[in-house]
Amino acid sequence: ELFASVEPILGELLEDDVTVWVLGDGPYPLGAIALQPLLDEASDELAPEDAWVPEDMQDTCLYIFTSGTTGLPKAACVSHLKSVMCLSFYELVGARRGDVVYLALPLYHMAGSLLGVVGCLGIGATCVLKEKFSASQFWDDCRTEGVTVFQYIGELCRYLVNQPPHPGERAHGLRLAVGSGLRADVWRAFVQRFGAVHIVETYGLTEGNVTLFNYTG
């Protein structure tokens, strides 16, 4: 559904040797490669190991969207090593295999995809994906899905404390909230209002090599 945004510059991309892959039913203009027929033809058998194991863990594993604090929004290179390191994120903040993690962050950012989804894979936890965050539905979702861990950006917690009182806002199993950008006043209001939820504030950069964890609260 996003191909229309790329189509006007397709010619320029092909001139610059940029390969354009499209998922979904065509037909597509000459030069764009349709993925669906290739997926339909592909074998279910795993390819030989030498076809998918990287030669160098510092090689690019994927490109991730970054919001452009050093310039315009762009696709940042993420290495295989950094991707693998994200498997341990939830273990570092105190989550466990039996946890159910509520994730409503965009998956084109590192926080949602690599720390969130890949972090759940790392500990074998259950991941509940919410397409769009809803402050009014949050506590009902937590009870319905048995949520025990919430990954936030600070604004999501602010939306929750700014909601009118909800009858189920303390009748939940949420024990841990982890994320970035939580202001001190919102942190205090969140804990006072919603109960004994342990909060671990973290800070990292998509293209940085240092991550901070506030373990002390």
C-alpha cells in the first residue's frame, strides 16, 4: 500500500542501482521485483547454514528507521552483533520467560522491533502486539491478555496518568514497565495511581554504542 510513494522516483532509484522489492499483488512497473510470487515458490526447507550465517558479525543485518536527531530521518545500519545483543534486553531489566509483554511501539524503530520483539524471543516471553496505543483501552487490554510487562516511551505513561479514573486501573497484573523518556513527575504519578509497578528507565541510541539503565528507581 506504500508503493505509490516510491513509484514516482522508481526510475531514479533503478539508475542508482537501488533494488526495489514490493510485497503484495501487482502488477508493478518494470524494474520493481514482486516478492509474493518468489515467496510462493520458495521451499519450506531451511537453506544450508553457509547461506545464512554472516561472515562477519559486524556486517549489516538490517536497516532501522531513526528519527534524525543528527539530521533528516534515515535508515541506520544495525549489525548482526547489535541485533543479537538485543536478545538479552528483557533479561537485563528483570523480565522472565513467563511474562506477557505489551508492545504498542512502532516496529520500524529499534525500541519496538529489536528491544521489544527480539527481546521477547531472547527470553521466550509472550509478546502482545497492539497496532495503535490506546490509553482508554490499556488497562482492559492488560487484564484480557494477562499482561505483566509494559514497554513504553515516556509519552505513553503521560497519556495514562492524564486519563480519567478507570475502575480497573489498579486491578491488573502489571509488575514491570520499561522504556525511555519518562519524566520524573509522570513517574511518581504513575506509581502512586496504578500501584506497585517497578519501572526501569533506559536510554540508548540506534547508532550509539552505550546504553544506560536506571536500576535504582
